[in-house]
Amino acid sequence: MVFKARGAKTYKLRVVAPSGASATLSTGCTIRGDAHDVERVVKQWSGKSPLGRAAERAELLELLVGPKPRPITLREAYEKDLAGELTDWMAQHAKTAADIDLHPFVTAWHRQKVASKKGAGMADQYLRQLRALYPEKEPFALSLWTRKGLKARLEALEIQDGSRNRYKAAASSFCETLLDAELVELNIARTIRGWPENAHREVWYTMEDARRLIPAMDAPFRGHSAILAGFCMEMGALKRLLVGDVLAKAEPVKAHCRGTKRSWRDRWVPLVHEMEWLLPFIEEAIADKHPEALVFQARDWEHLESQHGTADRMQIRAVGEDVQGQHNLHDWRHSHAVWLAQHGYPSSIGQHHLGHKDATMYNKIYANHRPDAHDYALHRERQDARAATKLATTRIRKSGKGS
């Protein structure tokens, strides 16, 4: 029976679900006749009308009397039934209710990778990449984990095509966790075709140009460039570099490059003899600072603006600039690696300075770099030095025979 409490504006109705649970619900009606219409429909849902089981909606009654917050009100359910929309709403609700929140699985996946010997080095990066695809503050239900949806999110990233493959790899790694939990039967990330890799960037300064450019740059940027060039350091490692990580008084001078991609990226790199001209600028960058202070306390674009402006003013161009664009901060690593190759350092040293697992990339890219005028001049200097040594040795021998 519908009723209205004293002082109330709308009529109410006691609704009982098949499970026996019940609740007093508002019909949303201020007119008794309208409230009776709601009551009549509720009887249909319970199967207690001439329509019998044909109109029964036991699941809906359980939702109406279930724990708060309830997904739908009695009045809303009545109106949807009249509009012929209730069946579709029930189907969508059932699908949503059965959906699984994947955010907890992201946390478990990251924790597992951190603890793994194989994946620990990439755990944080993979997490950042997956969160770029499925942000933590947005819903991430199992129904969103589709091949079409993942591909669309990968393509929407404002990054170079080659980098999309890294994000795809992170998604593939996460999907393995879903497979282990038996939430999916296929690694959808692996079914997405990869994107073309970016051509390897080969832009670097000759040492002669670097010796002109770095001293002409503003402080502290000349010191930052000297550290990048002298220790073959990644830009990310420079941003993590502490003053105490640079041992400027050691023999040899060396710096701690805190790379994070792999365990071998975390390394100590010495300042080789041919690059000792960088030491005054390195010392300038760390002078009078606390050992726990960060060396790099600027913004990337400020550094790059100073470097490009100085190079333009002095009409200094990096090798490869005409094809791959103006020299960037990461390219100091390329310069360092080429300088090592030009001065005859073995690939094992080049590999270590770059923070690579093996010498494959160093041998492929740097050790066989395209020779330029500097290489020929250096070769002539070495030939002249060998000739001078040979001549001096011959004279000494002849002098000894004459005596």
C-alpha cells in the first residue's frame, strides 16, 4: 500500500525483494493515483500481477532495496519501464557491475617488477608509460582493456613513432599480469603492429669546435655542457647528479652517472686525458656548493637556448646538423663517444662510458663513424709523431755505433 507520512510531499511504498530484503522507498509522486501506478508496476516486477513471471524483474528489486548508494531510484526505474528503456539499463548495469577495476592490478604489477631481478631497472619507467596511457585518476576497468582502445591511446600520445613501441612494451608487460590472473586470454599489446623505429641520431661536435663553444657559453651552462661531454652523461643523470658525485680532486677525475634504465647504466666514468681541458668548467659548476646539492638547477630550454645562441653567434655547426637538426643536450654523449673513437680508445671503454651492456652499439655507430677533416689531421699527427720517434731512435742508434 502506498502512504504519505505526516508533513511529507510524496507518497512512499514498501518494496520487498525475492530475497526477503525490503525498504520503504519514495514513489516520487505527489498525487495518490500516480503513486498507485508505481505500485502496480512494482507488483509486475515481483510477479504478483496478471502478467505473472513475464514481467518479473527480481534483479531490479534487489537493487532497489539493496545497500546505499543505490544505482537507481524507484521513480527512475518506473519511468524507464514506461519509456521501454529499463531492459537496456539493466543490461548495461550488469556489464558495469561485472567489470573489474584494474588500478589495483597496476599496483601489484609494478611491485612485482620492482622485486624482479630481470625487470627492476625498468619498473618505474614502465609504470610512468602505462599511466600515460591509463591515468591513475581516470577509470580503468577491464572493459577498457581492448585492442582497439589500447591502439587508439598509443596513437594519441604526442611522441615520436619509435617511442610508441616503448609504451606498447609497457602495456604488454602489464598484460602478462592480467593473463596470470586469468582476466584475459590474449596479450592484446602483442597483436598491435609496432611503429617504425627512429633513425639513430648522429649529431656531434668536433673537439676543436667544442673547445671554442663551451668556454663561450654562459655560466652555469658551460659547466653543465662540460659534465655532459666529459663524462658521457645522459641528461637524466645530470639532473640527478649531486655535487659529491663529482670527484674533481681524484686521480683520475671521475663522476657518478646515475643512469636508471638498466643496472649497467649506473656507473663511474673517469675524465680521460684528451678531455681534461673540460675540468675548469666542471670545477666551476660544483664550486662552493654543498656535496648533497644538485649540480643542475636550471631548465632544459634555458640551457639549450644558451648553447644554440652561442653556436649561432660563433657560426659553429655540429656534424650531422644539416640532416638531423641542431645539436641538443643529449648529443654531448655522441660527441664524447666519437672523441673516444678518434683517439683510439678500445670499444670496451666506449661501452662503459656510454653505459651500454656490451660494445655492439659502440662498434656499430661510433667506432666506425664517418671520418671528417679532424680524423685525417689526427692521423697525420700520429704519423708525424711515429716518424719523429723513429728518426730519434735511428739517430740514437747511429750515435751509439759511432762512439
